[in-house]
Amino acid sequence: MAPAKFVAECSSNHHQDIDRCLQFVDTAVDIGCDFVKFQLFEIAQLWSPEILSRSALHRARAAWELPVSFIPAIAERCRVRGIKFACTPFHLQAVENLLPYVDSFKIASYELVWHDLLKACAQTGRPVILSTGMATLPEIQHAVETLYIAGVTDLRVLHCCSGYPTPVHECNLAAIATLRQELARWVSLPAVGWSDHSVSPAVLYRAVHRWDASMVEFHLDLDGQGDEFKTGHCWLPAQIAPVIATIREGERADGDGVKAPQPSEEADRAWRRDPSDGLRPTLAMREAWRMQL
């Protein structure tokens, strides 16, 4: 299996502060991520008027919006630091706003059933990452079919539980294999991963090492001061960095699969038993010792 890709989701922890946004990019690089991801939404295009008119809590989330004007600077910082820039569009205009800048579009679990958005992302030609929290298998099948019909050529599907946070016993990581089997209808080597809300190192290790998750997305906060940190589904850098490092270290142990002596054991081959008399070392090594006398 190819090494797992790690995606740092900044959520709405940016405080509408461009310097903090850029710090998220730098931190994602420093802890070993392949992608950093933001969200682009406007509450007037996210919530219905019936909700906004009656809920001050939902209206207050206007403070969580990422200013569109930040996008070019974030993209440039990603380019300079050598990390992929992904973003979740939550309305159709956001797809157009992001197209000149992002390496990948991410479709959130809540938007999986909005096929107009799926089509808009697929038609850009950019890679698409699809989260599947709360969804049934038929809903996921329909969404994936919609993306392929619309022209997507690079798709990653993330198993997800949209509990914030997700109890470990509800992670249901075995569904990664279910989705991989299902996606084989459209592509021979399906890319299926895990979008995490558990903040459990054990879950991430299991997703990668047992279920071969090709991508792991997680919510990141810098300092515990982000707007979403209090919900309990965000990792801090000091928590996630050793998990990524351990997984990367484990990947180094995979090798090329060729069964042959490794450099560190080559010298010991001459100390094996000689087939002629069943004693150690080989006759050649014994002769070499005699020559030293």
C-alpha cells in the first residue's frame, strides 16, 4: 500500500485572522501533513431563512466564515511550504472562487446529498475528496456515481462518523473495507480513508495499519483557543505529531517485498551451519579463520 496521506482540517478555528491561517499552514507542514484544508461558506447560503431568523446561535456562525480575500495568500503559503491546499466549498459560487487556487476540493458529509455541488466540483477537473458521515450505502453509491458521471478522475472517499466527538466504539472502521469493495464498481484501485472526529491515536493507528486507510483527515487547532476546539473533536499539534511520526516510521518498515538478505544481516550469512557437517560457521569461514593463524 502507498503511504497514507494526512489532511489537517483547520475548520473554523482561524478566528478570521490571516496570520493565524498562515500559521495553520506552517503547523500542518511541521507535523508532517500532506494537505491543509479550510472551509469556505457563507451562513446566508448555508442555513435556510427559517433557521437563521429564529436561531442566534446559527447567526453567530458568521464569525466562523473564512474571508474569500484570504484564499490567494493561503494558496501561496501552501505553494512556498510545499503542502497541498484543499478547501471545502459550501455553495456553488465557492467552487468558482476556489478553482484558481486549490489542489483538491473536499465535499463535507452534510453536502453528500447535494448533487449540484458534487457535479460542480467534479467538472473542475480537480481531485475530489468525499466524506460520508451519516450516509447510507445507497446514498454514497449515488454520490459516487454522480461524481464519475460528471467527470471526476481522481476521487478519495473517506469513511466518517459525524459525531463531534465520535466515541471509539462508533468509529466502525471496518466500513472502510465495505466502501473499498463498493467503489471497485467504478475504479480498480479504490482510494478509501478515514475522516476522524475521535481524537484517539488508537483509532488512527487501526485505520492505517488494519484497514489500509489511504488518507486520514483530522481537525486541527493550534492552541486550544479555536472556536471548535471546545466541542472535543480537534487535535492539538503536540497530540497529533507523534501519531503521524509513528505511522510514518512504520511505513518505512514495509520495504519492497523482495525476500533477500538485508545489508544488516549480510555478514552473518557466513556464520550459518555448513550443510556438509551441520556445524557453524560455513567451511569457507572456517578456512578464513585458519588462514589468520
